[in-house]
Amino acid sequence: MSGPNQFQRVFPFVPQNTDWQTFNGNLIMYYTSEPIPITDEANWQITAQNIIQTPAFSRYNIPGPVGFQNWQDWANQFVLLINGPPRN
């Protein structure tokens, strides 16, 4: 299942326009009631794994970090599933 999401109308941050520290911080800011850890970029998989294990995110079928080469690729998928496909 993908967007519209139960949290916000959209998650307005895309990985192409930011660094990991900012993206991770925005996740924490937008989803304050969820246990999203602060990690450095080298450990982004910990945050991704934590998100997929959180019941509030489980309805979106967000993939785990395995198989993604970098956090941007995983975060692109996260944003797509949370927001839904782009509208023209």
C-alpha cells in the first residue's frame, strides 16, 4: 500500500536534495511519535531497519536496506511509498 499517508499529507523531503544527516533529522522531526534513531551515514541501514519494524510504517510495505547500494536509493523508495506516485 502506498500514499496518501496516515502521518502527513506528504513527506516533503527528497534524498536528491539533501544529505543523510538532514534526511534522518527530517524523519525524526516529521514522525516524532515513532522510534527513529539518529545514525551517521555509514549506519543508515540501522535507521531503515528500525523504520520497517515500526508498526506505523508496516502498512506501506517499505523495504529493508538489504539490496540497496546507498541510503538515497532506499530513501527514494521510502518517499515513493509514503507519498504515493507523483501526480502530473
